[in-house]
Amino acid sequence: MSASWAVRVLRAAVFAVMCVTLSAAAHRLAVGTTPPAWADGWGFLAVLALACPLGGRERSLTGISGAMLTVQTALHFAFDTARPRMPGMAGMHGAHHTVTVYGAVAHLLAALLASWWLRRGEAAFWSLLRRARALAPGLAAWWRGRIGPAVPCPGTAPAAVPPCPAPVQGLLLRHAVSRRGPPVPA
């Protein structure tokens, strides 16, 4: 099943928000300053533009994790270049931006946790889309059955009501419960 552009944009926006938020938070912890708001905005738009074409089908945890780590690394470097530089502090930039093993592991774990969370949301979202697609014909058939056939005008032959297709009938009857209990006392 392929997603419409509205669904792609929605999924890409959620992915972009997660990536930009996590990358900005990691940048804040690593450097000590948050990226400027315009850098967050441009980062969001860049990730959104890259993720929209890729959002047409369900992604695995490996695919989401790989994309998350790649995008976060790119955003981290972009946020670093967008950070305002103070005069005379050029030599101190390297001292402020040292990557420790603990920081890298913490960032990796945060990215994997966010990827797992996104994958769970992805699975639930696609499950809802599949169910809605399977249920919509059943709802239409149910609605036609509840309204009943059209009342014929006087002097005309009654119109034949076409039967429901077999898959729709199976969908409607799948949840029907039939119980046989003890006989009712006379």
C-alpha cells in the first residue's frame, strides 16, 4: 500500500520534529548553547523535504534508525556552523566541542530510543490505514443495508437490489456472534 502525499507530509513532519528536537537537545548538551531558531527552522524544512518522498511505505526499525542517525549527525554539524562565533574564541571552539565516549553513547541510545518509538508509531499508523481501507467498503455496504431498498413509485416494477460482494459480507459477518443457550421455559 502506498501513501498519499498528505500522509507522507504528516509522517515526514513527525520524523523531522523528532530529529530536530533530539539533535538540538544533543547540541545543547555538547556545546552549551542551543542552535538559533532560524537554524532549527531550516533544519526542519530540510529534513521534511528529504523525508517526504521516502514516506510512501512502511519502514523497518533498521531503516528508521539509520535515517535518524544520519540526519542527526548532519543536523549537529549544521547547528555547529550556525552557532554565532565570538571574537577571540576561535581557539576555544575545539575545547568546547569535544565528543566524549559517554556523550556519543548517550546520543546513540537516545537516537535508538527515538527510532524505536517512531517505529512503534509507524506500525500503529499503517495498521490503522490498512484497517480503514478494509473497513470502508464494509461501512458502505452496511449503510446501504440499513437504509434498505428504494421504495418503488406506483406503477413501476421494483428495482433489484444487487447483492453485496462476498468479501464485504465476510467482513460484516466476521464479528457477528451467534450463541445457543438453554431452551426457554414454556
